[in-house]
Amino acid sequence: MASIDDLLGQMRLPERTFNLCTRADLQGEWEQAEQTLARAELQARDSLVGNSAEVRELASRVQDLEAEMAAHTVAIKLRARTHKEWMDLLAKHPPREGNDNDGAFNSATFGPALLAECAVDPVMSEEQAGKLVDSMSTGQWNDLFNTLWGLNRSGVDVPKSRRASEALQSSPKK
């Protein structure tokens, strides 16, 4: 069995990547284009011609929007904090008297501070994290905050991918 010093030397904190689309304004345009494509496909099914030039053009527009959104998506690499760092961060952001529902932390300041602490790439100050949060929709921030929360508050199990196992079982033997 390994010594505690060996064990401590092996410890690595969990990491996750959060994909942030900086062109969230395109979401509505994509949804509209996707709906228009679906209607055109229904009409084309009733025709003996099959996919019309209109369907192909609409499909191309949907894919163009997807590519544009993907091109404007930034991966933010996040790393969990140690238990002590987590507790220290909570202590720095105590709940406001009568203003916070759960009472665990100050909901106005804790999130940006947590983002700044966990962001590995790009690295950001608490002020920069606050500006980033302020430039997001509430939905985007909720997704990012939930990722940060889960990263720090969830356990880590050794994963086992059924998909990978099945793919390898169905591959021809060498």
C-alpha cells in the first residue's frame, strides 16, 4: 500500500470545460431557420421530387448558422478548488442579512469569485469574471454556475463508457 505522502503527491483536482457561445444572439435565428427547414421537408415529403433546391438551401443556412455559432464558442477550462479553498471562499462571501434564500453565501458576489478562482484558461481576475457574468444572459450564467458548482461539490467516480466498450467489442479482432 502507498504511503500518505505518495497518495498526496498523486492528488489532482477535477477539471471541466465550459463552452461559452459569444454569439448567443444567433440562437433565435437558428431556431427560426430550423423550423422553416422542418416545414419545407414536410412539404417535400408530399412531393415525388424529394428534397427540393429550397430544402437544400434551407439546410445549408441552418448549417451555416451552426458553424458561425461554433466559431464564436470559447472553451473555458475550469479546475475545482480544494476543500479548504472552497471553505475559505464561502467565508469571504457570507450571505447578506435577509437577502439570500439558502444562506450559504452571498449570491451577488460568490459566483464571480468562484469563476475567477476556478478559471484555468483563460485566467481571470474577480473583476473580469464579474464583467463576464454581467455580459451573459441569466440562462448562460446559470449553466456556467451549475458547472462550477458541480465541479466543486460533486464526487468523482471512475467512469466506464458503455459506448466505448460496445465499439471495441464490435470492432474486428486483429
